[in-house]
Amino acid sequence: MINEIISMNGYGTYVWSAFSFTLISFTTLYFVTKLQLLKEQKRFASKFGSLSVEKAKAARSQIINREILSNTSNI
Amino acid sequence: MFKSFEPNKIFAITSKAPKYVLFLFIIVLTIGLTEALILSPEDYKQSDAVRIMYVHVPAAWISLGIFSSLALLSVGSFVFKNKNFALIAKSLAPSGFIFNIIALVTGSIWGKPTWGTWWAWDARITSMLILALFYGMYLLAWRIYENKEQVIKVTSFIAILGVINIPIIKFSVDWWNTLHQPASIKILSTNTAIHSSMLVPLGIMTAAFVLFSLLIFLMKYNTELIKLKNKGLDRL
């Protein structure tokens, strides 16, 4: 059974390489996108941390900024 | 009309959605792979090589769909003067490009056992390669231009020019003699030339690929929004 799945009637090399290429592409794109997201979140947190109290208060008044900070704290 | 879709309002949803989409994607992909690699029957002519269809066809469909969306969003950003359209288009492009590459590479792998060649300058394959070049230009333009107005104009021009290629890809198998067979699945007709035992895994794999492009879109869109907010913090 397993040998049949692996060999695919002699087409195993083609079938498995096509599926492997697809899954490797998915994994690479996922991690590259995830890294870019984490980088921007960290940059936001660091910039926010360096703001004065008044500016930080003004920035916090925006819902989206609070959301980004809450997501960043989960990293 | 588009007020409720403003980034500030939808970020609460787009920032939380990826984990649920990822979970759903893994489940659907697992079912799809089991169907495609183990449960679905082999073809009477192509034998097990037909299984490559389950990654090649959905990838091609989605790359065409995403590029059409890029063109629509580009027109939308001009008509409605809404920059969020451009941001959505920018976030969709990377997954569209990857699906285009997957369609080309898996098509090449499928071509060897079925046609006896890795590559042919066939109308369908060549027009798909041209689509990949348009995707490449589109993504490159976002990197090259720094002026926001200019980059939106250039990328919109590329998307609108490139969308001319979409009907050429779709109908290339009918207009010219190509190695590709005519479409087996016709959305507007009940006369589909593919058995349900193959249609079901194809549908599940397409659903998995759609979920993956949604996942990448959401992550990329969130990244772009945070980039904008980073610039906003600089201006404070």
C-alpha cells in the first residue's frame, strides 16, 4: 500500500515533486509574510515606547493603535 | 459607501482572523491532500500523473482570479478615489504571484510524463509566463517607487494593462492549437467533462488554496496598515 502511494505507478517522482514544490512555496511565503508582520509590530512598539507621555496618550486614543499594541504584547 | 471598510474600523477583525483562517486552511488542506493523493482514482490514460492536476489547476485559477481582482481594485481606486483599494491590491499580489509560479512549475512537471517535454512555447503556457512577468512588474513597482501617488498610478497601469492577458489565457486553448486540452470544467454549463470522483478533490484543494491566499492577504494587509501607523507615529 505505502509502496504504491510512493511509486504512483512510476509517476511518483513527478507527483511528489509537484506537491512538494507547492507545499514548500506555501511554507516559505507564510514565514516571509509572518516575519514582515512581526518586524513592523516590533517597530511600532519600539516607536510607541519612545513617545512622550502626551504623544503616547494621543496615539492611544486611536482604536487601531491600541489593537496593534495589544497584538504586539502577544508576540 | 466604503466607510465601514475603512482600515481603522476593520483592523480589529483583520488582526484576529489569520489564526482562524490558518486553522481552517490546515484542516481543509489535510482533507484535500488525502483525497488528491490517496482516495481519488488514477486516470485511465495518464495514470497517477493526473494527481498533479490537484495542485496545478487550483493554482492557475487563483492566480488568474487574483490578477483580475488587482485590475478591478485599481479601477476602483481611481473611480472612488479610495487608497484602501490600492492597499488591498498590494496585499493580494504576493499570493497571486506565488500561485502563478506554482502553476508554471507544476505544469512543467506534469508536461514531462504526459507530453514528453518540460516546456513548450504553447499559447497557454506562454500567456501564463507573461502573467508572471506582469505580477513581477507589479510587485517591483511597489518596491521601486516611493511617492505614494506615483506608485498607485504605475501599479494600476500595470494591472489594467496586464488584465488584457486574462481572456487570452482563458481562451488560448480554443483560439489556437495548443498542447493543452480545452477546458474540462465549465462554470456556465452542466456539461463538465470530469468525473465527480476527481471533481470533489479538485474542489477541496481549490478551497484550501483560496484559504491560503486569504491568510496571506490578511497578514500582508495587517503589515501594510501597521507600516502606515508607524509613519503616523513619526509625524506625531
